[in-house]
Amino acid sequence: MMFGLKAGSVDVKNEITSGITVALALVPEAVAFAFVAGVDPLVGLYAAFMVGLVTSIMGGRPGMISGATGALAVVMVSLVKEGNERGLAMAEPIANMGLQYLFATVIAMGLIQALAGYFQLGKFIRLVPHPVMLGFVNGLAIVIFLSQLSMFKSTGVDGLSWLQGTNLAVMAALVLLTMAIMFFLPKITKKVPAGLTAILVVTAITLVLKLDVATVGSFIRDGGGEGLKGGLPTFQTEIFTQLPWNWETLSFILPYAFILAMIGLIESLLTLNLIDEITETRGNSNKECLAQGAANIVTGLFGGMGGCAMIGQSMINVNSGARARLSGIVAALGLLFFVLFGSAYIEIVPIAALTGIMFMVVIGTFAWSSLRIMHKIPKSDALVLVTVSALTVIFDLAVAVLVGVIMSALVFSWESAIRIRARKGAKADGTKVYEIWGPLFFGSTAMFASKFDFKGDPEKIEIDFIESRVSDHSGVEAISNIVSRYQKEGKSVALKHLSDDSKKLLRKIDPKYERIIVEEVDDPRYHVVADPTLFDRP
């Protein structure tokens, strides 16, 4: 095995060029999210490097890119702010303590994620319904699109304002040129990486024509940073020497850590599922949970803001043809190289080129098929899809997915509840037979009880569960209540074809069920072939 796939199947050239393209696209994203969280740009860049490297090496989804994300950054804002206030309120005030609280929280976040992987909780991502997945990708595509609109603003005396006139025309032209190169170049040849070519061409044009456009360097300086250049990440001893490790500190960081861990895992595992569909391969969700946890522990210890899977950069990588771990490793190491040695070159890259790449990501990420099938799918599924998309934009991914799963579960429960049926018949001796069809669970118990005529039925009742499944304790209790009501009317009840676990529960409730439950050795739905001549012969 090599880089997550068989050695012979890895296109090394393609993996390297895809990784470099992703590294270039990571720079403004990591810087922007650092600004959102209220920390130095290098904190975001270090997180992108460390999280990206660890998850690429040991993650459960080769080709997926992880780093600092906006979904986590928006939660970190209040954490850093309140952490700074706590630092100033200490007996010996310490400035910028919010950063140390952030690092400690990221470490705790990583521990929670690692535990989720250890206990194999990643498999529960399979419970996310398809309409929620469609809403997830559509919502994130919209979020990415809206985030790129801020690149069409400039910093003036009145703060940020929209570009106008020539500046707007130049920005739009460069963005469209980038998109055109990425769209048409693969149709001509796939030997040349479209994304990297677009960045180089647009950068060359701005340098040759000496265009006054926003660059990576100006973007960092306008946000309050000093530049891209920095050193290697260092171990943050202040986490252990300056932070007051007591219950008050734990009660402050643990709620944030849990929220960040959940958001990070949900975004990572949904992105994993999306890439699984695109590449027609299968990732390992539990392994990815462990990798995300390990990555965040490392990045917290060495001064990063934490991170998770990035759908935009992952789509750039996958659409460029990358399928192995090598591309993610190259992207992470490339980002570190930019910080250590190549800052002067990366800072001249126009923001327009990176914006154009992200717009192509939006086009590729949005599930356009969902618009065509909207009127064909059940109204409940359409409502879930639209709701998840909207909540992803308005709030965050965790809220959107949680609401979507709850909505889908409620719809499923209701649909299952109203489907329970009871076929009624009679035996020669006058016994009335209720043959139950459909799932018996908490949602269908009321409908189940309404099927019986306790006063009008004859002396003997038989309830056959041959086509029903008792799914939970509520179903068992419903059966017990039915039997009790018949017995109060002086009538006898026999229960047939119950599952073994249902029988055990009923017998625990009351020993009387030993007499009521009929042990059937034959099942009328299945038959044993007794005549050997019925078997196929060669």
C-alpha cells in the first residue's frame, strides 16, 4: 500500500499538482477564519498545516482535505473574547489569555473526537437521510458563495465597501478568466492541472499589466496581520503554566469543546460520505474520527486553532483527480513551505484567482439535481432539504443536520405509525383472530389499540404477529395493556408468532404470559422442502 491506495494506482504528478493547488487555496481561507475567530493569521495557518497533515496520514478518507474552518471559527469568537476577559480578571492580569483558553479547548475537543472514534460512534453518520445530505451540500455551497462575495469589497476610510467602476470590472474579469480556464482546460487536456494553471496565468497577467488588485498579502494586512511569513509551530507551554487548571476552567472550556467536537465530526463525516459518492469508494468513518481527534490534540498543543474537513478544498482536490493521501500531505507541507520560505511569492497571488476557484467549487458542490427532483420527491423530503439548506446558511452545520435528522425521524415515525393494520377473521370454534401487520413501536401504539373491540369480541381472542415486529418497550407495554383489558372483560387472549425478545419482556412483566404466549414450531410463511427432487441439479 502507498499513500492510501495501491502504489500502481497513484498518479504522483496529479497528486502533487492537486496538493499545491489546494495549498494555495488554503491560505486565504485559513487567514480569513483566523480573523473571524479573533486570533493571529498564523494560528489559522498552523491549524491548516497540522490538521491537514495528521488527517491526511492517518485519516479514514484518502483525498479529503482538513484545516481551519468557518463553522468552528464562529463558535470560537465568544470563547476567545471571554477567555481574554478571564485573563484580565486574574489576580495577576494576563493579556490575550483567550488564545490559551482556545488551545486548551481544542485539545479537549480532540480528546472527545478520539473517544468517539474509539467507541465507533462514526457509524451513526449512516443515519443521516439523503435529503439531509442534499441540504448539507446545497447549504455549504451557498455559504462558500456568500463568503467569497466579501472578496469584492475593499477597505476604505468608512470600513469595508463594495468595489466600484474599474476596480470591480478588473476583479470580475480576473474571476471569470480563472473560471474559464478551469472549465475549458480539462476539455482540451488533462495533463495540465487546471486550478494551478489558472492561478499562475492570472498572477502573471496582474504582474505584467501592473494591475492594482487585492492580493493574498494585502488581504492579510487589511485584516490586521503583518504578513504570511512565520516560523515552525512551537509547543505551547503557557497552556499548562498560565491557565488555572481548576473546575472553573473546565466548566468554561468543556461545553465549547463538546460543541466544537460535534460540529467538526458532523462536517467531516458528511464530507467523507460526499467524497465516497463522488469517488465510488468507501471511507472509514471511525478511523476519521480518531484522526480528527489526534489532529486537534496536536494542533492545540502546538498553537493552532483546530479544524475539521473542508468541503471546498476537498472538492478542489477530488475534482483535480486526487484520490490518495499524497495530495493532502503535499497540501499541508506546501502550506508550511509558504509560511517558512515562500511568503513573498504567495502574497502576490491575486485574490481574484482564488475566488474564481472557489466559485467553481460552488458550482461543483451544489446538487443541481435536487432542483429537478424537488417536485417529484415526497413533500416531507423536499421540506427537509430546503430546511437543512437554509439552516446551514443562517446558523451552522450542526444545527442544520440535527434539525434535518429530527424532521426525517418524525416523518418516518408518523408514516410508520399510520401503516399498522389488523386483519380480522374467525376460526371454526368461534375464536376471533387479529392478524397484525406493520411495526409496533411508540408511535403506533395508539393506532394499534384502536383496532380491538374489547366489549364486542367473543370469549376467545387470538392476536397473530406474523407480519408485525415489536420494535421497542412501548410496543410490549401496548400488548400487555390489550391483554389486561380483555381479561377485565372476562375473555382469554392468545399471542402467536411474537419475536423471542418480545416474549422475554412479556414474561418478565408477568408470569401469566407463560399461558398466553403460544409457542409455534411452524411458521406459515416459510416451508421446508421435503422432496429432494425439488432441488436444482447440475
